[in-house]
Amino acid sequence: MSSHPTDFQGSVIDALREAIEQEIPDAQAEISGGGGHFSIEVVSPVFEGKNMLASQRLVYAAIAHLMKGETAPVHAIDSLKTRTP
């Protein structure tokens, strides 16, 4: 895990989970990682019938604000998995 400078206050893992679960209907997100690098797994019925790229775009759209700027709390998503329940 690398060090990543940020001015974010609070839990980045909680912020990621809340952003995903707020933006994607009926989503359950599991987040791990730190130091700016995170792994995400999201389960939601919204992904039904969507290809992997379309599903992942929904997740990235939900967390974009946490990846924006020089001192963003999220530097990289090392692993992103989406699936239906």
C-alpha cells in the first residue's frame, strides 16, 4: 500500500461505500484498501443485462468526486467487480 497525500477528513472507505450505495439503486458495496488505492465489489440488480463496462461506468460515475483533483482521497481503483444478486 502506497502513501497518497490528501486533505480528505474521515473514512475514505465509508465515503466510497456511501457514494456507491446512494447513487446505484439497491447496491451493496464492499470496499477494501487504503493509501489512495482501493478494491471495490458492488452487487446490485441494476447491473442485470448490462455488460461489465457499462456496470463499471455506473460505479465510477458514483465515485468520480472522490477521484477528482491533486489531493483526491482516491488515487486508483485496483480492482472493481460488479455483479447481480
